[in-house]
Amino acid sequence: TKPDILQVGYYPEWDQVPLDAAFTMHKYFEAEDKAAFLEKVGPSIKGIATRGELGADQAMLDACPNLEVVSVYGVGYDSVDVATCTARGIHVTNTPDVLTNDVADLGVAMMLAQSRGMIGASQWVRDGSWNSKGLYPLQSRVWGKKVGVLGLGRIGFEVAKRLAGFDLEIAYSDVSAKDYAPDWTFIQDPIALAEHADFLFVTLAASAETRHIVNADVLNALGPNGMVINISRAANIDEEALLTALENKTLGAAALDVFEGEPALNPRFLALDNVMVQPHHASGTYETRKAMGKLVHDNLVAHFANQPLLTKVN
Ligand code: 8YV
């Protein structure tokens, strides 16, 4: 008998096939009546396999009294109530490290593309404007400017490392100065960091403490020539304040991979030309997603074989 697993979201075939071979997968995301589905399969469920942005909500945890393990396909586990899991003796695992470089790559690419107006420039060529209207409007330079990295964890570190290679001056904020940060400037206060920086990268793990850490004051400090880049979680930014700042041009620009209520983002974003929007795909390469899927699978297998978990959270 294979352990019963609640599968919260979609996985590509190369992940689904090995999961189906090792476990009885119950596809929550395909159920029309989610509550009825949970009521029916809940008592048999020993594990949950979920995605970073979907997590496991209270209704799921409540519906699964025999739950032993939650395996998250993502480094962020803010959408899983880890405190409840820990109290109930439920293990939680995630997929750190394997996605770090891809997330950093996309963040830097977003910053460069938005700074140099590359999406608009591509459109300029495609729609014939180059030929009919002439030269594309000039943009501000990137190299030599100052970047502030809010959260110098694994992803923040890789962003900073890449941008140092572009001759940007690096400053960062975290709960404490990091001994692995070369000669980068530590500016703990997010407002002071934003005041100092031209580009503010948000690379924090989301938690109750970091909710809306990028607020109206931080955005104001970043200013009309500043850009905020978010490759973490939407909740780290006060989205209402961000939209207002972008609309009023008190903030120069934003490059965002994450949104409140995604994938249904606030339509106000789409009316703005000073924002780059991306569909939460910073970890979305074949190589990384395969490594993430393997970790989701291998953690579940390890758990049910009474082996040590590979990447445990609690
Ligand atoms: C998502 C992420 O998990 O790692 C994270 O925390 O947000 C992403 O990698 C990804 O979209 C897969 O669900």
C-alpha cells in the first residue's frame, strides 16, 4: 500500500510520474468541490505535496488528522502554517539552494531590462516605430549606481554578487551584518537603505515580521529615480502604497515577479508604463524545476522510509 498524498497544485509530467509510482496522489487542484474532496480523502492523507505559492491552508491541515509531512515545491514556505505543523509533529520540507541562482538571474535581468526600457524597445522595433518615428527614447544607465539588497540570504547574496560584477555599489540590510558579505555596506534600516540606493532588491523570506516592510516611507525614500525589484513575496511590499507611488511617479519604477492575489493581479499595474510585470517564474527553468520536483519527491520518500529528510524546515 502506497502512502496517500494530497497534491495541492500541478506538477510537470517528469515529477508526476515518479510521484504516482511511489504514492497514491489525490489531486486537490482538479477537484471541483474542494471542501467535499477534503472531507472524503482527508482522513487517509499522510503527506501533502504543494507549491511554494499555494502552501497548505488551515482547512487542509484540519481535514488531514493523520498528516505526517508537508513537502513544499519552493524555497518559501510562508503559505504553510509551520507553527501548527510543528505543534502537531508534522514535518515540513522545502527546496532551498537549487533555485537560488535562477531567481537571482531573473531579478537582475528584470532590473536591466526595465532600466534600459528593453520591453518597450522591442515593441518599438516590432511595431515599426523605429522606422516611422526614429530613435528610441534614451534611458538611464545602470552601471556605477547603487543597489540596496533587502535580505542578504542565499538569493540576496547571489543578486549582490552578480551586480558587483556590473560595477554597482552594493549595500544591504538584514537582521545583522553578514561576515560573508565582502566589502558591501551594511545599512540595517530599510528606509536608510532605500534613501542610499537607486535600485532596491527585495529578497527576504516572507513572515509576519517582514509583512509590508517595504512601505510608503521606504518607497518615498527610494524616490522618483529609484526602482524596486521584488523576487520574493508580494506581502513584503505594501502593494497599495506601491501602486500609488508608481501612479504619482514618486517612485521611478518597479520590476515585479510576485503580486498580491496572484495570478489575478490588480489591474492598476497594467495601466502603468513604469512597471515590469512577470508571472512568478524566477525559479522557472527546466533545470531548477526538475531539481525542485526531485526534492519534493525525495523528501516524501525519505520520510516514509524513516530516513532523514533532505531539506527540512522545522
Ligand atoms: C514557486 C517560489 O514555488 O520557491 C519559491 O518560494 O515562490 C517559487 O519557486 C514556484 O512558482 C513553484 O510553485
